Amino acid sequence: MNTCILIGRLCANPELSYTPNTQTAVCRFTLAVDRPRKEGQDQGADFIRITTFGRQAETCDRYLAKGRQAAVQGRIQTGSYKNREGVTVYTTDVIADRVEFLGGSGGENSRSEGFSAQGGSNYQSQNFSSQNGNNQVGFDDLPAGFSTADVDVPY
């Protein structure tokens, strides 16, 4: 089974291109994913290349921006190529089946909270409703006795 789920922030704005023959949209971006923190050490991060295709790629290009938080579900794909000096370079990418845009706007481009983009043409907006009838739930809508903790939850 080849499945991964990642949550992180975009390191730069996504790059959209189209394949020469079929004109399929291809969107690439890099996600900074925090490493588990060990006591007395800096947290650190891994920078993972993400690739999306089709309508999902166009949606990611439209709504994601540098600094925006996203969740990605997909598969790991490895490859290799020879660079200009003739040295073989090995690559590891995540081919995204699903991308969810999390948190508030992290860049000037991002306009949607809680939006989910799924592979192919099957993407949809998720509606969130609160008890007071608003369509958006934010941190201001939390119950009076609710408190947050700064503790890592083990998975």
C-alpha cells in the first residue's frame, strides 16, 4: 500500500503548467512539514514536493499561496534523471489525490477556508455551520469554556 497524508505550509506559490500533448494541468508546490519535536532540540521540517493534475491542479493554483496551510493525501513516487553534468539525480514526490486548504489565509491569493480539492473533476466545497446559523465557523465561535493545549498528540 502506497498512501501518505501530510499537513504543512506552502514554501512558495504553486507553479501551474500544462502538458504539451494533452494540455492537462499540472500544479507543483513544496510543503514544509514539521518533524516531531525532541526535548531540547529545534523542531525542524521536511520540504516535500507535491504534484497535482487536472482540475485539482487548477484549483490548487487558484487558492493556494505561500504560507497557506494545506493537507495532502496521495502516494509517493520516485524517479530519476540525468542533470547537465551527467550525474543521476533521484527524486521523491507526492502525487496528490486530495488537497484540503486549511486555516486562515496565508497569502494574498487564498480566498477559501475548509475547501477540499479532490483528484480529477470531483472537487467540492465543504460547508460548515455553527449553532447560531452562520455558514463559517471560526475561532470566535468556540464555546465559552473551551480551552486549547500546546501539547503534541501522538498518532
